[in-house]
Amino acid sequence: MSYWQQLFTSDGFHAPSIAEFFPPAILWEGTLFEFNRIMLVRVIAAVVLLAIFWIVASRAKVVPGRMQGALEMGLEFVDKQIVTPVMGDEGKKFLPFLTTLFFAIVFFNITGVIPFLNIAGTSLIGLPLFMALWVYVLYLGHGIKKHGLGGYLKNNLFPPGVPKPIYILLTPIEFLQVFILRPATLALRLAANMIAGHLLLVLCFAATQYFFFAAAGAMKAMGAVTFAAGFAFVLFEIFVALLQAYVFTMLSSVYLNMALADEH
């Protein structure tokens, strides 16, 4: 029996739980290639994203239509509001990667408010972690390529202008920040926001169903309150989906810029 089938039973309302993020397998249960509902949502989001860009690119016009105009605004936003202010001209070579990252996160996030999908593809840590590791490998690789391994470690672990005895405390902290905390916080921030948003939406609309169809007397009127709260959270979740894509891409730009900088 699914979570939704168990949600309203004879013993009353059941609050949503973390089990929402571990749905039963659709295909290949118990194998390395197990395929569940969240993976299906990710596949749908990726296919839609690729299809939209392919359709717009194949029909691009000098005077853009609405869809082309919207995508061009998004592309310009990543360039002018994220990459160029942070990295300057050096960021141009990273623009395709960062633009792909931004749009991918937007589409994977926004599935959390799409009817019949109803869960963000980034609400399970695997995908945010993969994206964070992608950024991690990129900034380490380019930083070492530019400065050499010794120069990169010196720039990051031994900031200039600090008294040498302070390095005893500062260098381990810098090591944790550069090699562990940056990718970890990128992934955790994104996943945690999507998890929290999903649980709030499920709670509000599950409560709405309960008050309307299972509660007695005046308690039914509470259904209107929880429905209004749920609708407000839908709008807020759309904002959060876009904001988290911006934050993830902005921090990725900052980390890449720090890796390439001569001093920190």
C-alpha cells in the first residue's frame, strides 16, 4: 500500500514522513539499476528541458517569440547577473557549464509543484551531490592546472599576511573548507530546501483533505485555511526553486573564481 493510500485511515490523520523520498521501485527492484518514482521525475524533467531547448534552437528567429525570449532572458541572466560580475571575462569559458547547471537545477526543482509529479528531482541527496562533485572536480582541476598542485595548496591553505603560528589553526580549517565543506554545503543546501518544501506542501494538502472529508462539524472549515496555506506554499516553493538554482550557480562561480585567483 502506498503512502497516499495509508494517509487517511480509521485512526485519523497521518503526517508526512521521510518515507516520501524513498518510494517503492518501479523497475529492477533490489538491483544496482533500481528505478523508482523520483528517478522517473528526473528523467521527465531532463527530457522536457532538452526538448524545449532543441525546439527553440531549431526555430530560433531574429525577433524572438515568447519561449525563445524567455530562454534568452534566462541565458542573459546567468551571464550578466552571475558569471560576469563574479568572474569577469575569465568566466566566459565556464558560461556553458554554469548555464547548464542553472537550468538543470531549475527544472529538477520545479517538478515539486508540477501536478502528478509532485516531488523535486533534487529532493534526494544523490543528484545535488553529483552536481556538487561536478563543480568540485572542475574548480580543483582548473585551479591545479593554473597554479600547479603546490601553488594551489599554498594559495588555499596558507593565506598570505597571516602570522606563521596562526597557520597551525588556520590551515586545517582552510583544508576542511576547500576540500570538504564547499561541495558538502552545496549539495546539502539544495537537497534540504527541496525536502522541506515538499513536506510542507504534503502536510498542507493532506490536512486539507482530512478536514474536508474526515473531520466533523466546524472543523471542516479549517480545510479552507490549510488549502490557502498550501496554495501560498506552492508560490513560495516556486520562488525557492528559482532561488536555489541561483544560489547554487552563484556559489559555483565564486568557487571557480577563487580557484583561479592568484591570492585568497
